[in-house]
Amino acid sequence: MPVLSKGCRQCYKGAKLVLFVTGKCHRRCWYCPISDERKDKDVVFANDRQVFCDEDLLKEAHLMSALGTGVTGGEPFMVSERVAHYCTILKKEFGQEHHIHLYTGIAPGEELLRRYQGLIDEIRLHPPQETWENILESPYIASADTARRLGFECTIEVPSLPGLEKLIPALPHLDHLNINELEWSATNAEAMRDRDLDLEDNYHNAVLGAERWATEILTHEKVHWCSSAFKDSVQLRERLKRIAGNTARPFDEITDDGTIVYGVLEPEGPLPDLEPESYEDKGDHIEMAWWILLDEALNLPGKKYVIERYPNEGMIVELTPL
């Protein structure tokens, strides 16, 4: 079993805030899965919340009781002052123990790295596939050596592509090497088809054969495989549970998937006596414990249904009429 970085361990708990600092990037990786909403756009998101001010970022971090933050993009170092600012306020708000890792496609040198000492704990380098053949001669190894000398934890993180075994010589220079299962998205679908790639199944975004490319390198203890299914299920589910635990009302039921379930009544007459904490008046409808709505259905004239949705007024997953 690989020894996971602190950032990855927090991710497994759903405790890592994802801070997307810009969609701008100097590279054009054919496999990039970033959505049209973000790609090549200078926008900021904390998880799925668009950030317009510092308070937006801090509110999202508090909602999920974040233990750490992963800074990503685009290329974060294209907005280096923004990165420094956000890392500073996160460390100030949550303390130095708030673990921050940053994902970059460049090979930062000593001058740039020194600017982030005390702000970033782990540097995750993304060397392009064309550098893997001669990875030891690439600037990424020099950057990794410098980062570790300056006290950063250093990881190479790449998608699962053919030729991963060529990164094995880099392992002595790293603390970890993470491989993300190659994922199909709306923005890279055409490039996937051009390379005769296909989806593994109809339920996940994983690309057929992507895990096979990692077979040889996965025998090394520093190497960690992050599957598409894990990101879609465990990582998201655990994060939703943390948010739900902080935001659910007394009558909301929190499911094992981290969603919340409640009943909705659009009344046609006066309400019977209900416990104050068992419902919320929304003006044109009442939200209440779904089991009370079900038990009292005959005494509550009007349109009735049960909603399952993401916490904190997130996306509706299912609506069931009663």
C-alpha cells in the first residue's frame, strides 16, 4: 500500500476544499477535463461556489469544516499574487495546520518557491507526457529537488496515459507520485475519439484501458492510484456529509450519500399544530420532515412531495410526489 500524502488523506475524508483560482493556462493538454464554464476563463471557484470576494471563499471552507485546500486551475502560477493572497487568508483563518497543496504545470524555480514558504505545504508538479521519456533531464526534477530542500512536500501528479513507467526513475526525487484515472468530459470528448478511446462503462467517466497503462508503476510504494469512481463517489460523498452536518435543519434527513431529504407542502388550507422545529414556512410552501408529511398526508390538503437534494440548497437529485 502506498503512503498517502497528508493532502490525499484529507481528500479521503472529504475535508479538502478545492480552490480553482483561474481557468487560464499556458498549456493545451488534449485530455484536460475542465468545463466550458471555467476553461480559459479567469474565474475563481471554491468547490462549486463562484468566488467574488474573500468572504465567499471562507464561507465555503467553514461550511465543509475544511481541514485543507487544494489549489488548482488552469495554471495557478499565472495568478501568483491571487494564490498568495488566498493562501494567506486561509492560513490566517484556520491556522498553519490547514494543509494547502498546489497543482502546477510549470517547474517553479527557487525564487518562486521561496515566495510560498509557509503558505503552501505540498507542490504537485504536472510534467507533460512528452517530457516523461527523459524525465531526469527535465526541469521538473530540478524543481522537485529544490522544493524538497526548501521544506515542501513534493509530488508528481499526472493522468493515466501510455508511458507512465517512464516516470519510475523520478521516484527517488519525490515524496509521492499520484496517477489520476483518465476521465472523459464534454470538453475533451472529441480528442478522446480522435485517439480511438472509449468509456469504460455507462456509469462513470473513466476511460477504457486507462488503469492498464499504470500496471508497472503501481508496484512502487510511492505511487498512488486515484480512480474516477473514487472521485465521483467517496470524495464527493464525504464532502457533502461534512457540509450537510453543518447546514441541515432539525427536520432534514441526511442520507448516506450526504444529500438531505425533506417534505414540501403547498397548502390549500390552515396547517394543523406542528412542532416549531419540524417545519419551515417559505411563504408559498412549507418545508418539513418528510415522515411527518407522510404520516399527516390526509390532514394536510394541498400538493405534497419529497425532495432529495445536495446540502445548503444545492442541486435537486430527486422529487417524489405523494
